Amino acid sequence: MKQVEIAKMMKGITMIDRYSRQTILSVVGTEGQRKLAAGKVLIAGCGALGTVIADALVRAGIGKVRIVDRDFVETHNLQRQILYNEEDVRDQLPKAMAAERHLRKVNSSVEIEGIVADINYTNIEKLAAGVDLIMDGLDNFETRGLLNDFCLKHQIPWIYGGVIATSGMTMNIIPGKTPCLRCLHLDSYETRTLTCETAGVLNAVPFIIGSLQSSEAIKILVGSDAVSRDLLSIDVWEWKFRRFKVGTRPDCPACQGKFEYLDARFGMKTTLLCGQQSVQVINPNVKNVSLDKLAKDLSPVGDVNCSKFMLRFTVDAHEMVVFPDGRAIVKNTNDEAIARGLYSKYIGA
């Protein structure tokens, strides 16, 4: 049966029929379901966390789901990113488009918009226009800092989530009611080479964290008083589940209205190197890199050549050259978004 015919058939199914197991819950009910149907959510990043979140919210009947991601589906994604399959890899589909295609088959009553883009200070206002809630499916703290600034400026709640190896954490950030992300992460940045690319990730972790983010999203959209104000940290291998009471940092610049990420005063700077098919990346927050430590951390990626002057390694057909001051050159590309993404994954944010 063609998708158009399926959509016509599904239009005859009422909201009560589709969401009966959800509306029967006293914490949701029919009125809560109506609020979900009126809700507009932006999912920033559609990797492991983003696919879990997108699948859950579309099935829950959120009215509009906008998915923004800059990457393509690759074979190694299939271990944990639940919306994609081998056909998507073969077709070299962008994640946002593959997610949209899959989710339209899941729930034709939801407006699903996939956008292939790198979220940055030049487009965040447009990408997040009109949404009620933003979900974090990202893999770097620079873009999370941008989301944090945008949401505080516009008084929009967002839900932070992160996973690595066998652990993960999540926290709701509700402007005026909870601490923000920069209250938790002080301005003492250092290289972070412990990423999914170097440390791996057990697929159960994003399933759990993404599901918790989704349940909190539903609470926020229906207006529940049960919305969490705590930071939750889990380690599924060690079977550790911890909740932390957190407070607003008095000197937090974002809470004081200084939106350094949104104003492009904070974060990575990129320069296209003319005629070289290379991009230079400078992160002003990374002042000093131990090349020996970086070489050790990057060893799972492949061959790494290191001297006291520079470090070289190749990933995804791009050679990266890293210098002790944190500067890097990404070769075989003129795409500054790709260069920033590789820097965030392998050097630090």
C-alpha cells in the first residue's frame, strides 16, 4: 500500500484510538494530549539521543517536530541510532532526511520537518523560531552553549542530554526556574578527547537517557508539576543512578544576560585556507594541548603520528594536523561545518 493511501486510511482513526494508552493516564488525559498536539519541538542533532527522542515524541503525538542535523548516515551509526538502516547508508542520506522519511511512516498526523544544517549563531534564531521546547541530541558543548544562550534569551525550556561509554546524564533547563548549562560547566575549558569516537558508547545508554529526556518533554508540554529540577547521572555498567541538587551560579554570565555563544564571542573560529582545500580551526578556549596525551587518547581512531611540534591523524578521509596551542588544520575539505564537527569530536570543545 502506498504511503498516500496509508495516510488517508489513518485520517479516519481518532486521537482517542491512536493515543488510548496515553490518554488513559491520569497525568496526561485527553486535555494533555491536546496540548501535545499543539506542541512544537526542535530536536538539535539526530544521532543516538536524537533518534530515540524523535521516535518517542512522534509516537506520542507532538504536533510539530523539527529535526536539524548536519551529518550523513554511516555504518557505525546503526549500532545505536534507531531510526536508520543499511538502506540509508547505501543511499548516503543525510540523517535529518532519513529520520523524516522514517517518522512520516510512523505517524502521518505529526508535522515532521527534517533540516540538513549545522546549528550555529548565524541560523539558530531561524531554526528555533516558534518552538515551545528544544531537545539536546548534540555531541559537543559549543553548540549546547549556543542553545543555552538562545533559550535563556527567549525564555524557552530545553533538555540537556549527553552520553559516553556506559554513562550518561540529563537535566531540564527552564529559564527563570532552574540553573542553566553554564551554571554547571564553569569557564575552565580543556581538551576533551573522551568522546563516542574514542571511548565508544554502549547502545543502552542513549536509549535510557533519550527516553528520560522524552518523558520530561511530555511533562513540560502538558504543564505538569512533576518536571524534574535535578541533574541525573547514570552508569549502566556499574548500575549507578544518581540525582544531584544543583543551584544557580551567582556569577553565571548567561543567567546575567551575557550571551557570549549567541553573540559569537565564544566558541570556535574557522578560516578557509585558500587553494589548499583545508580549514583552520581555532578554539580560543583551548590554550594548551598535550600532544602526547592526545595521541594516546586518539589511538582507538587509527594511526597517529606525533612529534613535539604537531600531531597528525586521519579520520573519515580527512587528515587533521593539531598544534600544541590547540589550533588544528583539517585537510581535504572546504566545508567549515565539517571541520568544526571533526574538531569537536576529536580535539575538544
